[in-house]
Amino acid sequence: MSALLDIAALTIRFGGLVAVNRVDIKIEKGELVGLIGPNGAGKTTCFNMLTGVYEPTSGTICLEGKNINGLAPHQICSKGVARTFQNIRLFKSMTVLENLLVSLHRERGYSLAEALFGLGRFGKREQEMRTKAMEILRMLGLDHRAHLPASSLPYGEQRKVEIARALATSPKLLLLDEPAAGMNPSETAQLAKDIQKIRKDFDITVLLIEHDMSLVMKICERIYVLDYGQLIAQGKPEEIKRDPRVIEAYLGGGLGGEQHA
Amino acid sequence: MNYLDYLIPLLQLLCMNVILAASLNVINGYCGLFSIGHAGFFAIGAYAAAAGSKLLMPEFAAAQPALALIACVMIGAAAAGLAGLVVGIPCLRLTGDYLAIATVGFGEIIRIVLLNTEAVGASRGFPGIVLLTGKWFPLWVLLFTVGSLYFIHRLMRSSTGRAILSIREDEIAARSMGINVRFYKTFAFVVGAFFAGLSGGFFAHHSQFIHPSNFNFMISVMVLLMIVVGGMGSQMGAVLGAIIVTLLPEALRFSETLSSIRMLIFGLIMILVVLWQPQGLMGFYRKLFATRKAEHA
């Protein structure tokens, strides 16, 4: 059986700048994989190509053996890839529940005419969608916030709503873009538990971009490291921690470790 | 003097403006597209309905005025909806100011095309549209106004409505959550155009004579003013805005000076609203309500 996600020689150029250069990533079903690297290494650019926001210059992205290159973002979403955003992008003036209902739009299962006249499957399906959204919120401990405007929630909870909203699209692969950004250590610890719980409860595969090494090293089974658009290392967390190229990329090299912070 | 002769046409006009404002609110308020070419769709609806009742089915109109009226306004609405589709597909690639400019251009193109089309009277206008259903006409207008508001309301309470709102809130996120943004932008645009055309169909029968100058840029601005005053993205706001903008010139009638500078007054209102209450009347109401609630808590 082919891997859930198979990225081969993925490259994107913006003019003369090669932002991501011949990156290969392979993720099996059920894995929790980290993607790390210094600022500007091309991590989010990879996510944007994976979700169809950017079209790669060359290379292939295969989901369950099928090429998803060049599909529009909403089509990729319907193939089972969902994401969160580094800078929170909630539907601010809509309620938390409505945010999730937008993700459930694809499976509404009623026609426009039924909606306009309030007949047929409309009422039942709307109720089912609400129940499903509430269930996801409950699993993430957000159900008491369901009817508040998304923008009124504290920062950490807004990040969780982002994850909940992505989960509502019923993804096979969940891409988390710096979910711990701006969180304090105790919130981060809680997030680590949440991510592991989500993976188990929803039976999904997770690819995680994160700067918080404590989180990445704790929960990821495998890690890919990007620097200047190149894949410089991959492996288990312990291997990554010791990898000289990774240390160099993060701490700067060439001075034989004598550099002062 | 019979007050009803003054009041009923005024209320008819008010109903048409309510439909116009509610329809622009779908595009600008709910979907977050900035369109100011609404007079164009209004004109297409009016001319198509007029052509329908006068050229296409004069005998039928004489025999079955009520059915003919419904058929004609639906022709107007469908024609405007189709125009919305044709304009929307290329123009909705644009965003923000660029879209606004394109829609202004569209509105003007329609007016100038009508001004030069002999079949609909060109610059002489389109005369002799029969007031179908006679004294029952106001009831039909009211019925269709309530119907339009109801259907827009239902639409916005459905999943499709949430998809439209999500585009206004954050286009990139909407796309990533599986919303076909281009489709729903076009859809919102077509819905807005459709109801503007419906309003136009009634306008043609209401005035019985239409001229391209009835559909100039000022009409688009007036409709925009309605939803700005009322509060973008609120159906109640659109209705309130339509009422204020329609009735204000009537209230100014007692003074010739004031009514001759009513455009200045409209402009001033727009500036003041945008400066102090950008969320419009409904935003003001919500704020008031929220403070009250906070005081009680």
C-alpha cells in the first residue's frame, strides 16, 4: 500500500528565489510527523503547496497514491487534507459553532430549494451538522464556547477552534502550522495532549510545523528539518537532536561552537 | 387632495428600494464584495420586464394581468441574474477597489447601451408600459418585497449562507475549509443581481415610462448609502436604510432649498456614518444592546 502522503522533489520558485528545493517527504497513515526549521526555511510554503494555495514549480504531491498537484484548495480539502494557520484565520464575527459548520458545508446533503423553503432534508441535516460540530467541540473542551463569536475567545482557545474547524472537514491528514505559537508552557503541554488525543480519536495522520522544540521532540515520531528550502535531516527526535547539520542550522555554524549568544 | 395618491406610489417606491438594498446587501454586506454597479442590474430588470409586458406578451397581459405581471418581473429578475453571471465570472477575479471600479463601469455600460438601443426607445425612453393589475399592483409589490426578504433570510440561514459569510470573513481560510470561493462569490453576485432585477421589473410597471437616466450612477450610490446607513451585513439594516434614504427627500419637501441640496445631505450622512458609526444603525443598535446587557450582568 502506498504512503498516505508522498511528496517527491517538491520545488517552488518565486522569481529567482528557490523557496523550497527538491523536498521529499513520505508519511504513513497514522503517523505524527514534525516539520521544523529556522524562520524562512520554507515550512509554511510547503503547507501552502500541500493545500493548493501555491502551485509547485515542479515535483509531485501524492495523497494515497493519487496526484493532487494543481488542484484548487477546496478540492484538496475534499480529498482529505485540512490545515490550521500560523496567524489565526478564524471567521471572526461568526460563532465558534458556525466556524465549524462552514467546514461541514460539503456534507450538507440538502439542496438550495430545500434550504429556501425550509423543507425536506433541510431541518434534519442542519440538526445533524450541528450535532457533529458540537461533538468535535466537546472533544476539544470548547462546547461551552459554541455560541460566542470566534473573535471573543482568548488566544489559546482560538487556536483550538482552528484545529476543531480543520477537523470538521473530516480530514485524513491534518496539517498544523505552529499550533503552539504564543502559548505559555502549560498551554503548550495541554496542546501536546490534545494533539495526541485528536490523532487517536479521529484516527488521522498529523503533520506539524512547530518552533517549540519541547513540543516537537515530545510528540513527534519522526521529524523533517528544512533549512533554506532544503531538507537537511530527517529521523527520530533523538537523532535530530544530535544531528550536526540541524544544530548548525539553528545555532549558526562555522565558529566551531564558540559563538556566543 | 387624496393622500393615498401620494402615499401609495411612495410606499411602492419604498418597497422597490427595500428589495434593492437587501439585494446589494447580499453582495456587499454578506459576501464582502464591493460592488457599486447595482443600477445596471436594476436597469436590466426594468427594461427586460418592460419589453416582456409590452413587446412579448401584450395580449396575455390584457387577458391575465396578474400572471403577466409575475411573468414579467421574473423575466426581469432572470435577465438581471444572467447579466450578474456574465459580469461576475470575469469581474470577480478582482478584489476590493478594482472590483468596485469594474462594477461602476458595468453600470455605466448598461446605461449607455440602453441609451443607444432603438428597440427600447434609445434616448427617447421606453413609454407605454401598462400598469398591470391596476389597483392591486401595490399588493403585488408588497408580496414580492416580503417574499424577497424571506428568501434572502432563508438563504443566509442555510449552509450556503454560511459559505458566503465565510468568504467575507476570511477568503483564504474559507478556501482551505472546502468552500469553492469563486463559485460562491459568483453565486452571491447572481442572487444580488436577480433581486435587483426583480425590483427593476416592478419599477418599470410602477412608473410606466422608463428612461436610461432613471438608472444612472446616483442610483447605485443611493442603494449603497442605504446599506451603509442601515449597517452592512444586516437585512434589518438594509430595510431601515432603504426607509431612511427613501423618506428623507420626502421629509425635505417642505423646503425648496433643502430638497434641492438633498444630494449634499446624502453625502454628508454617508461621511458622518462612516466616521462615527461604520457599522450603521444596526451596529449602533447592537452596541446599545450589548452595553445594556453588560450593565445588567
